[in-house]
Amino acid sequence: MFVTKPINSNKKNIKSPLNYIGGKYKLLNQITPLFPANINMFVDLFAGGCNVGINIEANKIIFNDNLTYLIKLFERLQKNSKEETIEHIQKRINEFNLSQINEEGYKKFRDFYNQTKIELDLFVLIAYSFNHQIRFNNSHQFNNPFGKNRSSFNPKMKSNLLSFIDSLQQKNIQFTNKSFENFDFSILQENDFVYCDPPYLITTGTYNDGKRGFKGWSEKEEIELLDILDNLNRQNIKFALSNVIEHKGKENYLLKEWISKNSYEINYLDKNYANSNYQIKNRDKKASIEVLVTNYEPPKNKQLSLFDF
């Protein structure tokens, strides 16, 4: 099993208008060159902000996520014209006097959304929330605090939104809102491809705890996903799994043993785009080591060292 140098291309990527926790936009130029060259159907099983799938060329793209309100928002962005979407956003901004300093207006609008769950209002709410993040409580109420003096529907966010909508409407894209284990994998064939970016077992993201009104992530879910990927492998269906094998002194032994047992390929990613040739044995022991695991041999421009379990 070889450690591979991250491939860093200069491709211009589309950026999701959502700041989704764990989003892969900054890693796209390392991840996507490792995908198969020709993909019929691309399945983004844990779609999140859709940063990966929106930049894929395939005959069909399926975005799946169990956060129902997020999927409904994407479906609305896909159906509406860009003019309708921008008009709705501006109407809400004016109606609730939303700005970087009007916390009361934000709170009133947040209450309004939690009562109505109007799809596009979720985007407007995210635009003015802390760090543009998405957070629900266990009762499915949006509860991210106000992004005082920082968050707004700014020109950059608008530009990202418009480019994102263009791709949503130009490509053959379908949305589903299943929990990963309930996705219908029987539709897949050998020239299809499944990408997984699940919650990371050894990190401390709030999406892991099961207290956000949606399913949490534990060893049980980790094992279920790995079993699904093994089954895809037996059917000669290619997959790629984003994950971390070490994080702040913790190790994901479950993942490491699974990779080793099945002789899957492990590709190391560098979040900082620096020191891409680092040797694993000389790493910072507290560093987060992010990888892309594949059941096929991706393009490689340099073999570095054997991975020592």
C-alpha cells in the first residue's frame, strides 16, 4: 500500500454558497484528480454543501443528505429562476431589516423560519448567522446565533450562489434525503461511482453527537458505512471515502484495520497545500491526517513511503 502525494491542479472550481462544516472546497484540487476519469452516475452520499459533486462531470449526479431542510433548499434553488431566488432573498432582507448589526431582526426572522420552514428562507437565515453555518437543535429548530459584525448576504456569497445555481440547473442532478444506510444502492452499476464524506468518528463536530434532531455518528454508523463500501467493492463499483485516520493524538483504529484488511488505497491530503511530500513518520503527532481511501488505484504522480499501521 502506497502513500501518495496530493495532486494539486489549478482548476477553477465552483464554491458552494453554504459554509458547511467539513466542506471539501479547499481540498477539491487534490481530491477530484483521484476520481475515475469516466463516471456515469456520481453519488455524493453525504452531500452537505455539495462542494464535491457540483464540480463533477458525470451523466447523472445524485446528492444525498439526511438533513431534510438542506435538501429542500437545494431543490428550490434548482427549480426557481435565479431572478426569483434573488428577489426572495432581497425581500426578506428588507422585510426583517437584516444587517450585520440588527440582532433583533435576525432573531425575529429565525423565529419566523422555525414556524414556517420556507425553503429559501433557510438560505437567508444562514447568510446572517454566525460563520454562515447550519445548526439545528433536537426539535429541528434552527438555532445558530447571529453573525454580528461579520455575516451578511455579501457580493461574494451572491456570486457563489449564482454560479452554484447555474450548475444545479445545467447538470443532470437529483436530490435524495435518506440516511446513508437507506440509500438504494441497487441502482448502481460498474461505471457508477460513490463518494462518501461522513462525519469523522474521532473528531468533535457537533454533527456527531445526535443532539441536532438528526442521526449522530458512532462506531455503529462507522461500521455500517464500511460494510456498505465493502459490498460495493464486491460488486466492482468504485468508491472514495474521505476521513481522518489521526486527529489530535487520537487514532481511528477501526478505519485503519479496515483499510489494511481489504488492501484499499490510501491517499494523503494536505489541507495547507504545503509540504505535500511530508513523510508520515516525521509528522506532528497532534496533527489531523486527512485521507481519501479508494478501492481502485487512482492516478499517482509519486510514490512516497509505505504506510505503517
